[in-house]
Amino acid sequence: MLPPRPVTFALLAALPLPRLAAQVPPAWSQPTATAAGTSSLHGMVFDSGRNRVVMFGGWSMLYNPGFRNQTWEWDGSTWTQVVTASAPSPRSHCMLAYDSARGRVVLFGGYDSATLGETWEYDGSDWTLRTPAHAPTPRISAGLAYDPSRGVTVLFGGELDPSGQVVTDETWEWNGSDWTQRTLPHTPSARSDMGICYDPLHQRVMMHSGYEGPLSLARDLWSYDGADWTLVSEGEGPPATYNAGLVWHPGRQRLLTCVQEVPHLGTWSWDGASWHHECGVAAPTTRRVFQMAYEPANDRVVVYGGDIGSAATYSETWLLGAGDPAPYSLQTVGTSCSVPGTSPLLQATTPPMIGTNFEVQLSGGTSGLAVFVYGFSLLPAPQPLAPLGFPSGCSLYVSPEILQVQLQAGVVTSIVALPCDPLLYGVELDVQGAVWDTSLSLPLPFVTSNGLQATIGS
């Protein structure tokens, strides 16, 4: 069988595309506020008690030796450096979380030519070094998130040496006075540089992706309820990556992550059941080791800094308004016109989301030809095909805009490449299949399948 050939909307640019009600795509903007200095590998978190995004540390090629220990705050329009009496030493790869019960930003670990294992807290005025009886071993790039339902800051994983050769799968909790290592029935693979945040809807700490060691990246989503880790999704959604942010978006009631895609940052969301690729307007160029936080007062995500390796370190602030992108929908239309030995069935194997491939499979035929009919609306009524030479009972459900013909040998896959273009939100895309049955003595011995009616969304 020949490999499936993709249908692309690039070929259909001149065709009018019927749309549902207009949707507002996620939109990026870049404020003109004074930058907080070039930085990557910094820590950043939203302080809900003072309505500020707090950023600490990082690394920049403009500094010598490159490590920073500045504290900066974003108030929604301006970055302001906060000069404190005490502060952690200059470092990168540090982790921040906000303890809302005690009104403290918690910092652990980092790197300053060696791995660090200190616990610091910031109250909005000064940093305080804590000296608990127990603590995780020094590490960099662990996951750190506060769980308000249990009043603890959860730490997972991290790199135990700066070479990236040794990562851990330890789970620790900080209650404000001491660290406790948890022994759990299940645990994610050892990793660092993951995205992590708290999901208040399901009262879980959520963790996505990460660096498992040389030449190995995770592509999974885990949840932690304080008693165990649970694998939620694997091999789906965003590409396997590391240094990607993860935040909870209250307005959308979804997890939101930004990941390295080319040429721009890619935005994905998790609605509790599936991943959605959200293609926004004017996205920043791709980068890594940036940080992101959700800013509830303005219902947007703040992204700061990052780099593209040794080539450049960014001082850019980007803001992502989540908009109101259309959800996708998919339903079956009509039935096939089965004949003895041939009963075509058309099924979707992926959802119709922009920025991805929409795949459908046609089964139930014999060796020969398979035809896929694509259109942008259903016919007002099923069109009987028997007068045209098809078997009795066969009907056309889809307005035929484009045909795709393939050789068939069992199950046949057809692919529609949906560009990452917000203009496709809400576009209807319908498809129907037909298989050739050589045993039929008819002018057009094709047996038609059911149809599928899809609305492209995210």
C-alpha cells in the first residue's frame, strides 16, 4: 500500500471556508516596560498575597561570571528590582514556589559552579535562610510547586550534579519548618527541568515532561495527590521536551504549557482529558530555559527571558492572553451501504485540532482503491448514489470539495495537515469514504462509508 498522502489547507486558500461563530485566538504581546536584565535559568513564581510575579537569580552572558542574585517583581506593567538586606548567593537553576498560607516564596537549590542545597524564603521584603533538620541533597532544576490543600511545598526530582548525568526520582515536602522525603507506591521516572504546577480543580500537583538523562526526554503527564503519583497521559500532546513552563489557567480551567517548537514557542493546554494545540497570534520566537507564571488580575500568562544556547540570552517579557479558542467537535453522520463481503467503516484516530494532523481510517474493504471525499459542509439531505451506478442504498453525505484516492490493502489512513493558523478555529471539515468492490457488476462499484462531521478547534 502506498503511504497516506496528506491533504493540506495550503491548497484550499482560495476556497471559502464556512466558520462557526468567531473565536478569539490566544494572542501574544510584548510590553514596552523596562526589562529585568537578560536572564535564563532563573526562578519565577506568582505571589498571590501581594499580586506580584517574583523572579530570582539566573544566568546571563552579560554578567561575569554570569550568575545573578537579583530579586525582581512584575506588577502587571513594570519590572522593579527589590534590594534586600539578605539574599541567596548568585545562582542559576533554582526553583521557586509560593506558599500562600504563610505568604512566603520558597526557594530551593540551584547552581553556582556547584550544586546547592539551601532552603530560602522571601516575604516581599527580605530573604531568610532556613536551616531545617532534614533537607533534600543539593540539586538543580527540580520541580517545585505548592499544594494549598495540604499546606506543603512539593519537590520532585532534579539533577544531582551539574553534568546532567545523574537525575533523581525523589519526592520531598516542605511544611514551613522541615523537609520530609516521601516513600510512595509509584513514582515518575527520574528527571529534571520539568513543568510543574498545582491544579486547584482536581487538588493535584501536576508535572509534565522533563529531562531523564543524556539523549532521553519524557513525554508524559503525572498527578500527585499527596498519597501517590498517577500517570495521566503518555506519548500524547506536546513534543517531548524540557525547560518548558506549566501553569494552571483559572479562566480556561486548564493546564497551559509553552514548549520549544520551530520557529515559535508552541502553546498547549490540558483540559483534564486530552491535550489541545493552541495556535496563537504573534508568538515569540522559540527559546528554552525561560520561566512563566499566570497573572490572574489580567488573565494572562507572563513569560520572561530564556536563551537559544550560547547564541543569545533574552531580556524580553511576553504576555499571553488565552483568548477564547474554539473547542473541536467530532460526530458520525449516516451509515455505510454494506454489501456482502464489504462493509466500510470510517473512524477518526486523532482529533481535528489546528497545528496537528487530523487522521481518519477507512476499513472494511478488499484490495483495490479507496476514495476519501472532503468538504466544508454536509449536504442538505443525503444524496442517493444508486442512479449514478453505485450499489443500492449508498448515499453521499458530504459536499464534495476535494477527493483523495489511495490504493487499498486492508485499513487505509488519510491525513489532513491542519496548519497552526488561528483562522481555522471553528471551520467545519467533513469527510466520507468509499471502497472499490470488484465483485460488483456496476458502472461504479464503490461502496460508501458513513461520514464524519468535524469542527476544527483546539
